[in-house]
Amino acid sequence: MRMTDSVCRIFIHGLESSNKGTKSVFFREKFPGMIIPTFVGSLPERLSALDGFLSEKSHIRIVGSSFGGLMGALFAMENESRVKNLILLAPAIHMIRHAPVKPGKISIPVSIYHGTEDQVIPIEAVADVAGEFFANLTFHKVKDDHFLHRTFKTIDWDGLLV
């Protein structure tokens, strides 16, 4: 298998979700070629599986939700030259310093959407960490919950995942 120049899109679900969740279903319908796997196990096991799914890919657009946002950020930090952009939805990046890989600052475009009413992951903790690790960051604080029920479908997915 050779690296390809075609666009690669992947959605990484949250800790207790799967590829059958609401966001996965949305992406499967909107972007039929998008990679939408189910991840299980510990963070190192999930990161290993993610590496496997993306091993021969380039021009990668990553959408990560909650724990999947942490996974996507860590993958991008280790593979920045292969990742075009990163879209994080209420990401668990406040846990980044405890990850099994050494995080580093990246300069690819990163868009974060985080609800001000998030009761799962504190928006303040995410905002503090995001500024430290993402040099090209757009942070959208939205009036929404952790799952971004009101915001998710209004995001410009076509523009972000082109």
C-alpha cells in the first residue's frame, strides 16, 4: 500500500461511545468515505489502533470528540506533517500531560468547539491547555453542553473537512 494524496477524514469518538453514536451516524451520511472506527481499551491501546487506521494515510483531517479529541491531538503532535487540520469537540485535552506520549506544540490549524455549559470537561481547563499546545488555534466557546447538541450540526463541516 502506498501513501496517497487523497483527503483522509477520520472521526474519533469519545471514551464511552462507539461508531454507532449520533456524531458517527452524521459523519457517515455526510462524508461516506470518512474513517469511523470504534475504539476500545486504554489510551495506549486506542492510540495504537489509531496509528493502524492511519498508517498509510496523509492529508488527514481529524475530528475528535471528548476523549477522542485527546487521541486526535496526541496523534497530530506525533504526525504533524501528515495532518492538515484538527477539529476538537469538547476535547479531554486537559489530560494531555498525563498521556503516554510527550506532547508538543503544533502549528497546524486547530478548531475547538466547547460548550460553556459542559458538566463533563471544564472549558477553563481546556482553554488553558489549548493555548499552550496549539499555535494556530480557533477556540469557539458556544452556549451548549458536553455533547454539543445545539451546535454540532451547525458547524461548517464542509469548510473544515475539505
